[in-house]
Amino acid sequence: MTQFASSNRQQFVSVSEGQAVIIDLPPIESYPAPTVYWRNILTGVRITGGIQHYHQTLDNNLIILSTQALRDNGTMLRAEARNTYTFGSSQSPTFRISVDGENQF
């Protein structure tokens, strides 16, 4: 398993309140395909397991639906890829969400 292909360790994602965010999983080489988990870095909580406004696609991208400034602004997210055959793992760069206060509903 290789490391995530990104030299930038933190990436900023800006969005207007009420809009959705799609965070593309950075490229990684692994055989077999890794299992990917997304986490909120500040809380350590795995965010794709039951939080209704977060969804992980079949391509392991992360979607945040209907962002809210109070809830999502400043959230720091990271993906962890694990190869279940070799037990290797790699962490993606950090994605920091910035939500402006304009309500776009």
C-alpha cells in the first residue's frame, strides 16, 4: 500500500451555508482495494457510521449535505485507508471545512 498522493497536509474546503460539500478521496494504490474510514479529527468520531448529514460514496468520497455554519464550520476531516490483507494503513491530508454564514436554503 502506498501513501496518499498529496504533498499538502491540509486542504481548505469553502462552502456557503446550506450547500453540499463533496470531498474526493485522494489517490492511493492498494491491492486489494483498501477499506476507507472518514473521521472528525477534533472529536475522533468515525463520521460515516450514523450521522445523517454525512455520506460515503462507493468510491469512498465524502459528502456533507446541507452544511450549517454552527455545526460544520471549522470541522477537520481525514480519511484512513486500511489494507485488510497486508494490514497497512495510510492517512489522507486533513480537510478543513469553512462555512460562510449566508443561508442558501
